[in-house]
Amino acid sequence: MYMGRRLRFIPSGGCLVEVTNRTIQGRFLLRPSAELNRLLIGVLGRAQRRFGVRLHACQVLSNHYHLLLTVESAQQLARFVGYFQGNLAKEAGRLHQWQGPFWHRRYQHVIVSDEEAAQIARLRYIMSNSCKENLVSSPLEWPGVSSTRPLLLGERLEGIWVDRTKKRLGRGTVASQDPPPYWEREYVVFEPIPCWRRLKSTVVRKRIAELVSDIEAEVDVRHRAQGSRPSGVPNVLRQDPHDKPLKSKWSPAPLVHCASREARDLLWEAYSSFVEAFRDTATRLRSASLLDNFPDGAFPPRIPYQQHARAPG
């Protein structure tokens, strides 16, 4: 099962996934600011509306992001993340005068099992980002784009999408308008994690509040034991977007997030079967005579994405 990179795998019927990526060299190109937050929310909202993913959590730090979302297929996931990352790189790069590659590598996605404990654990982990890095003492203090407050208060995030074509064509004629006609409002809507879907909104908010309190208590205990304190919001906002941390923590991403070995074994078995079928088909495709007729140096036509087979009836 050793491959150059892990195959994009989403079980038939869809699932909950955590998606993450880091900026090039870990630079602070996503450092929070009113303008970046507004643009980032606009891009995320447009991507959500365009590709129909269901968002459950979001946390954007100065040099990386985490998303928790439900997708129906690997194709939907790839299109959503490609659109989100591509447009965010353009907007943040333009804002900070950054040229060249924006992301450190391809995005990573990790499947989260149907187990309630696993889903709550990933939600809590994402909410704790910024606190576990000793930047702030509470998830509610983070000045960047975050789902914690919307989940707690039942709100949605509002941002703007900049229609660059309309702006370019209307240059010099709309400078006095506020807002400019090339701005379009976009909204990011969060849903409860799948295991909480049937709960009343008041119950969900209560559980979010409990997670926030638990994270705050954990941060307080850690800093008391170490005799330290968080860096604080002012220091975060003073970061130069072109700077990078002296040391970055890197750890390999697992294939799945599970609460039990049984669930992990089932997902690993499904992935193993997927890889075996993929390799078998790829081998037969390479040996097919239709690919032998193309001239040297040519790219054969792109093969369509394979949808999941529908169950009979």
C-alpha cells in the first residue's frame, strides 16, 4: 500500500472530514486583520454555496487552517478545497504583496468516523487551535476567522466576494461608491456535527459552551504549571505576514480519526480495498492499446471522474 501520496478516498455515501493546510514555509500570510477576515469569509462562503458542502467548524490561524465538513464524494471535496485555496491564495497574496507559491503542499484530509466521541474530539481540537499554540487564553479571543462564536451564538459569518472582472472593467468609474458595485456579500453557515444533528439548537449551544469552558480551564492549568501566559491578541496582530516561525511543528496526518480500534480497522479495510481496485484498474489502463497510439510527448485525454456506483433499487 505504499504510494507517492495517499489517494483521495471518501466512502460511498459521504462522510465527515477534517481538512487542513499550511502556508508556504509556515509564513504568517493568513495573519488576522479586518480586511483579510472579510475576504477569507467571502471566499469560504462562495465555495460553500457553489459546491454544497456542509461546514461544521473552521479555524484560521496566521499560517494554517482547519475545516470540519461533510462531503458526498472525493470530487466534491477536491473541487471545494481547490476553489477555496486558489481564491484565498489570490486574495491574501494580493493583500500582502506576496508572489509565488502560497501553500506548502497539497491539502490534507482525514476521515472522521461516525462515532460521537471521535466527532466531538475533532471539533474540540479545532476550537482549541490558537489556545494550544499559547496565543490566546480562550477560543473566543482569537481575532481571526473562527466558527466558535457563530456556533455558540447561532450566528453566521458575513464577508465579501470581490468580482475582479467587474472591478477591472469598471475601473475609474465607481471610486465614490460605498460599497463598491464589485463587492458581493457572502455568508458562511455552520451546522452541528452529524452526531448532534437531531439535537435542539439550545442543547447544541450548551455543549459548545461546555467545550469552550473546558478549553479555557485546560489553558489556565497549563500556564499556571509553566508560569507562563498567552502571547495575546496585540502580538498576533503585530506579526509581519512575510515572517515565519523559528520552528514549526510537523506531524504526519493519520488516515482516519476514530474513537475505537474497530472503527479504525473498518475504515482501513475500506481504504485498502479502494487502493487495490485503483491499482488493478490503473494497471489495465496502462496496458490498453488505446494509449499506445498517442505520439511521444503527448498527454492522453483526461479520464472522467468515476462516480460511486448506485445501489440497485
